[in-house]
Amino acid sequence: MPWPQSESDGGRCATSHGRLGVPCVVRADRIGDRVPVFASGRVHSVFEHACNIETRTGELVTLLAQDLGNVPHGIRLAGPVAPFEPWLIPGQNAILDKVALRVSDAGMTVDLSGAAVWRGGVAAVAIDTRNATRAVALRELRTTLYECAPAQGFAPLLAAPASTRSSVDRAVAARLSHTLPLLARATEQRDVTAVAAAAARLVGLGPGLTPSGDDFIVGYLAALWSRAGHENGIDAMLHSLADSLAPLFLRTNAISRQMLSDAAQGRFAERLIDVTGAVAGMGDVVDATANALASGHSSGADTLCGLLFGYAPDMAMLAAPSSPHRPPGQPHLRAARLERRAGRAAALA
Amino acid sequence: MSATLVKIVAREYRDSVSLMQLSAMLGKLPGVEQASAVMATENNLALLAEAGLRVDAKGAHASDLMIVVQGEKSALPAAIEEAMKSLTRQTEDNGGEARAALRPRSIQMALKVAGEANMALISTPGDYAAAEAMKALRLGLNVMLFSNNVSVEEELALKQFAREQDLIVMGPDCGTAIINGTPLAFANVVKRGPVGAVGASGTGLQQVTVLVDRLGSGISQAIGTGGRDLYQEIGGISMLKGLKDLANDPATQVIVLISKPPAPQVAERVLAEAAKAGKPVVAVFLGADPASIARKGVHAVKTLEDAARAAVAIVKGEKPRDSYADMPDLPAGLPKFADSQRYIRGLYSGGTFCYEATLLLGELLAEVHSNTPTRNAHELADVWQSHHHTLVDLGDDVFTRGRPHPMIDYRLRTERIVKEAEDPQTAVILLDVLLGYGSHMDPASEFVPAIHRARTAAASQGRSVAFVGQICGTAADTQDLARQSRALTEAGMLLTESNAQAVRLAAAIVAAGVLPRGGH
């Protein structure tokens, strides 16, 4: 059987007795609200726990293992499955409709009939410096971020720009130190053109499958969507911004592009949403932050840098907490505890 | 002076952890001062220039992976080579062996890998299945065509071509076969032995092969033909070929033929060939009068169970009986059903089981309705709504559109069990439980909670419902027959050895109007 399943509700390793003409059926339990109803395409990229399918219109639909958080363009399986990599291969044809995603070349059907729609909207957060609870939440977010972030990506460069080592790192740090104040000012002035100009210097920038700059922009947009209900002008700016940013997204790869496109429409990954919920007082900030940090290698941290920047777009907020904390990349006991709790990193990014 | 070397790997998507590990590994190589493995975006290209790295990456795209190494000029080619090796190693680590096993992208390629294979199992969407089957036949391969939605015209063309090549096409819509001891698609793990079977019914083949195994004998080959093979248009080409092959097979002592009633001319041709097989043939053409089938050398029976029992009797040198049917005796003093409870509700995953049950129940009781109607039963007007005695094949297309077959996905059946129990007219719920490859890995885990819910629903209205069923499976099937039997029995299901026995028990229960022990 080409699609080994381990157990229970995630589906069965089984043939469908000549009805569908394919040998295996797995069930999905969630389907993101940005997943198109009908599409055909091909397998684009395959990772251990995630697989992207590129539709003919250039969108990505991501098939997610059960242990990953939902994403707006994702279909999450209901039960444990074997790693995707040996079975799904880039180039295989795929067809999506209301009831199933079929990758017939791999002999796989994902049954969508029981999948609930998942909507990736952020929690509304009022950024009020006089609100002590909110200030504590943001400090917790920043502290956890810098204590647990990996040594790659934006976080160490923002935390300790002077200590960077390679010429590439120094170039990134220089770009950030120039660009982020522009972005902060543009945001403050609700200047769509200036925001887009600053974002243009970040799109596709840095290491990672989804480059750090892309992750940062996603976090930044999550914060803006989160603030939009409480502050004048942000909602209008976001709606104009979606059009201004769209051409920039062509400058990065398809996986990042989909994530950015979702973000421009106010749709985000579940783990990031949980952080906004925690900042809004609906959850534990440390737990939510630790879970978000477990996304990819540096993607989680880069996204949270963007979120923190979007909530408090001043460099003081992004600077690393003062002693006794260390620079990122040197996890101490607390970080180790959080890493254990967060579990395995998502393979998607 | 430092030099820089760049390698662009087109459309290469690696997760961030892999890219970080690659960069770190390259940075540690002798003579390398710094290394970077990043996506070849505009900003990253600009960034490298800002960092003082002269990178020539003309034609690079944001979806490409860019590997950049800086250091001693002589060390850089080796570093890039090591990077490429590392990417290859990652691929292999991530299931390279299994991926390699899947690499054949055509039947020709698969044949090169498989060496001496002489059969292709084809499971593609129906639109492509006939073409793939013809390719396989042209390569000299027998074909098991699992796919459905193949037209009658295509089926005829394939089978005629196969006949010219002395090959067989099992299918289309062939869900069960056991070839040289290997179960294919939906099939059970049975002992090898002297009974060969050719069947136009998947679950029919499963029932016969399972019962032969349970009766202590074994199966030489079980050959599926597809449900339309004995239609007038096809002429029984595959059944005739299977019959001929089993007649020539020294390991086969007795042949069993399984089908719904064939077209008369086809039946005549098949039976004529069976009579000339040179070894005993047992024929079960469900719904046909055994007297009309019997020939010299052809023992005709009415049920799948009888076919298995007759075949095993012949193997043992005994004279097969015309019928092994016995109406079960129910002990006296059992509690009575409520007055309203007069009907059987059969919920089947196997189409042939439903058909056989409808035939048998139609002989025993009046007002039998089914979506697999027979001469003595009515067509069910609304398949979603039972009335009188109702037997439903839940594997029918109307139920499987957009969802897996009920042998895999029990949701539809478990919901219907509760619905039937809520009907005050329901006395007995009749079920088939299929084990073996392809089927649900733990049917009891689905049925037991459903039975409890159904009992609760009936009890809330002051009633009890009896559950009767058969498990079509062997002790060697992966689902653990003993555990399944125990769980279902403990839940109160009355289990019988065969589908026919289950039908007769259900009929006896409603006729007596009593609730046997086990049907709490």
C-alpha cells in the first residue's frame, strides 16, 4: 500500500473498492477559508509534514499533517499519517473539489466531506500604553521571543546588531536599521505608499525557505489587522495596502507569496493567531509565543519580530531586554523548557 | 584574496532547518570563510552585493535556491560539490528508498523494475484505465482492472484483445482476487489449497474463499472477472478464460463459479465449458434456479455458503448436498418484541451480500424491499428511508458519491443503524462485517458504539432491537477475527458463520417475534 496510515480517524490505508479508482483515502478535519472550492494543479513542494499544491491560477493549497497548526490556505488531516515525502512528488497532478482533494498519481484521496472550515482571523488588540495588562503581555512576548529565538534570522540582528559576524549579516542588520524606522513612521502616518516602499526592501530578504523579511511582514500585518478595530485609519490603510503590496509579492517564492497574500487579506496561521489572542488576554502569552517559535527554523521568530514591531513600532520595543537576558541563540533553561513543550518544528518553513 | 562562487539550484524547496544546516556545514569547510544558502530573491541578490559578494546569478528566480560560498578560490568548487551532495543526501534521508520505488512512471518502466511480472493491477480514474489496461496487454501482461467507469465497449475491446493473446482481464471494477496466494485489493488472507474460484462478484469471492478456509481447505486461485463479464455484450470472456486456466491448473481440484444470473446464452456457454473442465465444478448463480444450472459435472447451489461447503465436500471425497440450509431453532421463553416491531432492516457494505440476502429473505417473508431488487422483492423507492423489510446496499453509487466506500468509512452505516433503531417498526438490524485487506482496520470500534447508541435510542421508547450479522474474515486477517467477534458479541450482536445463515436467523426472529439472548 503506498500510503501508510498509522491509526484511527486520520483515515485508513485502504482502497475504495473500485468506486473512486484510487487506492487510499485519508480524512481532513479542517480546511482553511482561503482554499479554493474547485482547482486543479500539481504538487509543488513536499516536506515531511506538509505538501504544497500549486493551482493553475498560481495559488498554493497546503496539505498539513495533523500536528501542524492550521493555515488559511491549508487542508489539515484528521489523524496521524506517515511522512509525506516518499509518496507525494513534485509534478504529480492534483484535483480539488468540494468533497475531496485527489492526487491520483500518488493514489491518494483526501476526503473533505467531514472537514470544518477554519477561519484565520486575528484577535483584536487595543494598543494602549496606559493599559498595564497589555504592556505586560507585550513584554512577555518580547522576553520569550528573545530568549528562545534561534541564532539565525532577524531576531539576533535586531537584538544585538553590533555583534553580528558575517558580512551578509551586517548587510541585513544595516538594511533593517534603515528600513524599520521608515516603516514605523509610515505606519504612524497611515502612509500606504511609504509602507509599501519600506516593505519592498524586506520582501524576499534573508535566510529561510520563507525569507525572514517575508515572515516579518506577515507578523507586521497581523499586528495591523489586530489593531484595526481599535485605531482610526488602520482599516482603510490595510485595504489600500493589499493592492499596493500585491506586486511586491511576486519578488519572492510561491510559498512565501501565498502566506503574504493571505496576510494582506487578514488571514494568518493558527499559531500566530494564538499569540494575538494571548496578547488580547485570551491565553498564556509565553505558551502561545513558544508554540509560534516552533514554526520552521527562524520563521516563527521572524514573524513574531514583525508582530511585535506592528504592535509597538518603535525600535525600543524591538531591542533586546536588558540584562540579565542574553542575546538570542543561547537558550538557557527556560528556553530549553519551552522548546521541549513546543515540540517538533514545523517542516513547512 | 577572497573569491566567491555561486550555485543556483532551480526550483529547489528545502525547509528552513535544512537550509540553515547546509549553510552551517559549508561555513565549516576548509578554506570557506562564509557560506549562505538562501532563496534567490531580488532582495537577497541585492543583499549579497551590499555585503561585498560579487554574485553572478543571471536568470535566477525567487523560487530557486542560491548557494554562495566565499573563501579561498581553490576550496570553493569542492564546497559547492559538497553542498550538492548534501542536498542529495537529504533527499535520500527523507524517504529516498521509497521514492525510488515509486519512480517508474509507466507500465514499461515498472516492468523493467519488476522483471518477470506477468500481471498489472491498474487503479486509475476510469477515463484513463482502459488505455493503461491496453498498454499492459500489449506488453503481454494479464490485467486486474480495479478502476470503474470503463465503458462496456472498452471492456469488450480489452477482453477480446486479451483473449487473442491468451491473457485475462479481471475487471473492470474488479475489487477482489487472490493470485498465487497473494490477496489483491479487497481480499482475505486464506490458506492455499485445492479450491479455485472465478467470480463476477467481489464480496461473493470473499465469502466463498473465507468459508473454504474456515472449513479447513484452501484456495488455489480466486479470479475476479468484473460484474459485467457475464452480460450478453461481453459474453463471459473472462470467466471462460478463468475456467480454462483453473481446469489446466494442477493445484486446483474443484472449481467454483460465482455470479448473479448470467445472460442465458452466456450461462449456456459457461456451463458447457464447465462440464468439459475435467474436474468438478460448483456453480452459484445467485437468483437462478439450481435445477436450471446443473449439468453433468456441474453441481449447482443457491447460496455462497453452499458453494463453499459443496466445494470442500468434494475435495474431501464426499458427495455434496444440494443445500446446507437449516432454519435455526430459537429457544422457548424468550422475551417478546413490542407489537410494532415486525421488520428486518439490513444495512450492507457488500453488494452481493445484500443481493443474496434479498433473494433469501424474499423467499421467506413478504414485503421485502431493496435497492438490489430481485424477482421476489420490491425496489426500494427511497434508499434513505426504510419501510417493511428493507435491505440496503450502502456501497451503491448513490451513497458513495463524494465519500469512501462503506467497507472503509462506516459513518453512513453507523448513522443509519441508530436511525433504524429509532423506528418503532424495526425488530432486527442485519449487518455484514468485512475483514481483510482494504477493509476497515477495526470494524468493531465503529459498530460497538453505534449499537450502544441504537440500543439507548430504542430503550428510550421502551423497546429492544436485535442485531444479527456475519463476519466475513479469517483468523489470519490483520483485523484479528477473534477480537472482532468478541467485541461484537459482547455488544449483543448475534453472529453467524455466513450471510445466508444471518438472513435465516433474522427471519426466524421476526417470525417468532421474540428477542434472542444477546439482543438485549
